[in-house]
Amino acid sequence: MDALACKAKFFHVLDEVASSRCEVVVRRNGHPVAKIVPIVQKPRTLYGAMKGSIKSVGDLDGPDGENWEVLKE
């Protein structure tokens, strides 16, 4: 899309990008100068919101090797 046409119909271009989920490349003198892309938003839900943010490091309440030997005696 030419820069002048984009400027004249800017809000229409934004609506088109939002509804079609396609990007628009803006050109000036035949050279690409900008790209208008849709924003991908994650759905707002609590289910699975923490997925991937917790790392398991092993058994936290079990004895480690050294303490286990002491408990055997």
C-alpha cells in the first residue's frame, strides 16, 4: 500500500488489519518503510495462566543423602 493512500485511509487500514489478522506493508516511492501487523493477545483466563513458570527441582521434603545416613543410625 502506498504511504499516501495509507495516510488517507489510516483508520480503515487499522480496522482491516484487526479484522482480517493480516499484515499491511506501507511503501514510499516503491520501497517498503513500515509494516502494520495485528497484535496477538492471549485469552484472559486463570486456567493455565502459570503454565511453564514453575520449575521442579526434586523432592523438597524428603531427606538428602547426608541426612538419610544420620537417620539410619
